[in-house]
Amino acid sequence: MTEQTASPKTENEVNRREFLSKGVAIAAGTTLAPGLFLHQMSQAKTADEAVSDKVRWGILIDANKCADDCSDCVQACNETYGLSGHERPATDAQWIRKVTVKDRQTGHVTSLPLMCQHCENPPCVDVCPTGASFKRENGIVLVDKHICIGCRYCMMACPYKARSFIHETLEDQKAEAPRGKGTVEACTFCVTRIDQGEETTACAQACKHEAMLFGDLNDPDSALSKRLKDEPSVQLRADLELNPGVRYQGL
Amino acid sequence: MRRMTYSEIEGKGIGFYLILGVLGAIILMGLGAVYHMEHEGHYVTGMSNQVVWGLPHIFAIFLIVAASGVLNIASIGTVFRKAIYKPLGRLSALMAITLLLGGLMILVLDLGHPDRLIIAMTSYNFKSIFAWNIILYNGFIAIVGVYLWFMMERRMQKYYPYAGFVAFIWRLILTTGTGSIFGFLVAREAYDAAILAPLFIVLSFSIGLAAFILYLMAAYQLTNRPLGDALLMKLKNLLAVFVGAVFYFVAIYHLTNLYITEQHGFESFILSDGGIYTGLFWIGYMLLGTAVPVFLLYCRKMSEMRMPIIAASVLVLVGGFSLLYVIIIGGQAYPLEIFPGKEVSSAFFDGVVNPYTPSIWEFMLGIAGVSVALIATILATRVLPFMPKSLADKDVDPHAA
């Protein structure tokens, strides 16, 4: 192979190349930047756009505002997804539940809703043998009903008891949330609503005490991120370092 | 030492067909129970959203753990070259496969979707220890199958020590995997402990050996083949050592928890005020499954008698079953600590001990799995020469070990 000797570049040629490359960069920048900026501002994605990790959905629950005797969030979830039970509390599905927490030392009582915490490192996803438990790019943890074999290992692994196994035949299912006997399910963060561009979940929408705030944890300008930055909040079982998408205040 | 000859069991008498008939009936009833559970849904069982694994899982894990443990008999002959154990190698390896099949059958038929077995076999999440277990179980059957073939096929005999070694290593990994199903669970107080893997391994030694002794004694009695004391005494002494080893690991598991303040709630639940779980631990496991068998096996006055060996073996199985019940059900019954240091209540059983009463359907599925293991062993010994014609003292040569 013979060595090729490059002809020495003239000053003009270098300048022309620099001009072209810089020009293209500037043109591209001015064309794309507003689009990107607007995209970030809007948060929403179109229906045919793939889910991306630019967004991470989360929810802030203020236990101070949550009323003891109110379970509107639970009711809204049950109605939206047709979770009406068979009057068998031990086996009926429950995606969200109201929990009363009493401090053993002080006697202080708090009431709060508890559901799938949509962990960044979900143990249910780790243990699922078939990969049916999975985390979407946008942080929502779901179950693929088609490959869930119903082993319930994810239920053993979940530190929040957030998942339910469908123990019996279902009737009158909601078209937007198909469920299946013999598989495991949990709160979906209203994934179908969010995908269609709605801005909040059924539970947060139903909360008349404004104790639930849904939003994008990745967007520093979202109301959720701002509140989380300004006010203290905690994760449940923070010791496990699962980084849940659900955070609590007033605990 | 004479050359060992093996033969099929005769399997002609009325007793033989009666045993097959009873086992077959139990299996049919178990399949009926499965149909009922799958058709109606799991609400007909005692399992719930709180206690998600129940009696079927105890039977399944009991059989799977016993399966790997029963292979020890063959391993002692092949890997550790104790000549007296060699004649038992074929039966040991056969039972390793049949017990595993029985256990897996229960596990699969309890799934919410047994029809999706093909998905479990083809769609893997390699971070899941459960997925690894599926590979370990299938691999175990294949490897022990080859090991058996090499043992039984004259041309392949020179290779069987290698197959035996691979099978021995594989079985250790397999039981590590079974224990890690619980060891790798961060959420619950009872689990999340590395010691569960070796605990399951020693438990496999004891219940595998106890199951083997019982089958061996029954089979030789029913087929009128001689079974000498020399071999039985060896097996019996080994059983006592294994029972002691299980006790050691159980003791360390609980002592460690007792040292850690945050585990005190769980420990007092299991050891003192857990009702059925406390009873099963102290009476089922500690008294019946550990203290009494060790006494029966070591007591000099009874050392030459067979009844105490049978009783001790049965009790070791009872103890192992009780221990698994405490670990698997007790671990789920104890409420999850979502809010440490707080009192919790809800309409979804938060903060309370989760109730569990096994249903008849689960029990039927469980004993069907045991029956599958037994019937497969019996039929295999009927068609192929797994059992030595004689295990009389003069034929097994105790001094060669």
C-alpha cells in the first residue's frame, strides 16, 4: 500500500470548511431548538410517539391533607378499572388502598393511600421469571398479561403489598383495562389515560382534598418537581433504595 | 465383594396393582382438584393476596429439595468413592428424577396459567432466580438421566464418575437456587438471608436421605429382597448427622435474627406467639423432627432395631415439612413492615397477621405430586433393573468403604 500524501490545505479551503460546518450547526440549532424546547414544555406525547425516559411519572401524596374517613381515590380507581369485588376481601383485587398509620410512641394517626410505588429498581421486575413484570421507559411498572404465568413471585417480592392476583373469573370488564384470571395486576398509574394525553390519574383527580399531585419527576418545571424541591417528602421503605415514583409528605 | 446384580421388580401380585391403583386414584383426584382450582380460580384455595404461596408450594419445595438430597446416596458412592453406597446409586439417581418431577408437577399446576408452561420455558428474565431455577431443574433431569445411563450401560461405565461429579455439583447449585428463591427476597422479614441457601442444602441432605431410607426399606420388604444391617446402619448414622446439621443452620438463622433488634418482632412471632407457626416450629420441627429422631437414631438400645429407623425417618420428613411450612407460610403470614415502628391498619390486611387455612384442593394437589413421584419410581423399577437383587451384608461388604 502506498502512502498518500495530502496536499497542503490553503487557508481559503480551511475557512470554507469551518464556515460550512458552523453554518450548518447554527441553522440546525435555530430550527430544532424551539421544537425541543416546546416539546419539553409540553410534556405530552402524541399517541404514535414511543414512550421515552425523558419523562418519569410520579405522584406526591400529602398525608396531612388526606382525610381519615375519605376513600374517594380508592373508589375512583375501582370504578375506572371495574375492580368491583366479589365481597371476598382476602382475594379481591385492590390497586389502591387507604392505610391508617399510628405512631406507637406519640399516638399520632395518619391516613394515606397506598398503591404500586412504581420503583426505579422494582423488585417485582427483578424476580419475574418470564419478564412479564416490566418497567416502562417512563417509569411506570406494569404486568404484561400475555406472558404472566401467574406464579405470584412478584407478590412475594413487593415490599408494599401492591399487587393482586386475579383469583376468579371476571365479568363486565372495562375495555380500556383488560384483566385476566390467573395473572397478577397492580396500579398502572392510569397508563392508558396518560398515553392519551390526560394529565393526571383517576385517583388524583378524584381527591377533593388535593392530597395527590401527579406529574413528571424529570421535568424540573413541573408542579410536582417544584413541590418536591421546596418541601420535604419521604419514600416508603427508603432503606431498600428502590427509588419509588410515589413520595409522601406528613409521615 | 461379589459382583452386584440388579433386576427389575417382579410386579405381578395383587399388592403391586393395589399400590398402583391407590396412587393412580390419588393422582386422578389431584388432577380433579387442579381442574376445580383453575376453573373457579384460586379463591377456592386458602391462598390469597396476602399469603400467595400455600400448601402446594410446601409440597413442591419439599419434593424438589428431597430430590436433590436423595442424589447424595449416589454421590457418596461415585464422588466420594464409598463402595458400600455404590449399589444404591441407580435407585438414588432414579428417585432424584422422580421426586423432582412430582414437585415440578405441583408447582406448574398451581400456576395461575399452567397452560403457559411453554412461555416459562422460552421467555426468560435472567435476573430472576426463578428463571434460573427452571434451567436448573431441566438441567438436573438431563444430567442425572445421563448419569443413570452411564451407570447402567456397561460400555459407558468408565465415564460414569465424571457424570456423577457433574450431577453432584449441579445438585448443590440447584438447591442453592431453591433456597435463594427466598434468600433473594428483600421485602420480607423472614427472607432476605444468604443462610437460606445452605440451610436448604442441608435440609435436602436430611429429608432426601430419610425419603430414600423409607423407600428402600419398603421396596425391599415388599419384593422380598434381602437388606442387611450393615448398609442400614450406615444410612441411619448419616441421617443423624444430617439432622444435626439442619439444626445448626436453623439455630444460626434464628440466633442472628434474635441479635438484630428490627427482627425481634418476627422472631417472637415464630418462636413464641405465632400460634400454628410457633407450634409447628417447636413441636413439628424441634421436637418431632429433630430431638426425637436423633434420640431414636443414637440410642444404643435401639441401634439394631428397624422400627426406630423407620420412625426416625418418618419424623425427619415431618420435621422438614414443618420447617418449610414455618419458613414459607409463616414468612408470609407475618405482616410486611412498610412503616417500621408504626401501627398499621387498612381494609387490605395491613399490619395484621395474615390468615391462611389450606384447602382440601391444595392438599389433594400436594399428595398427587408425592404419588406421581412414587408411581414413577415403582414403574421405572418394574421395567428396568434399578434395584440390586440383594443388599445383604455379605453382598455389600461393609469393609470396602
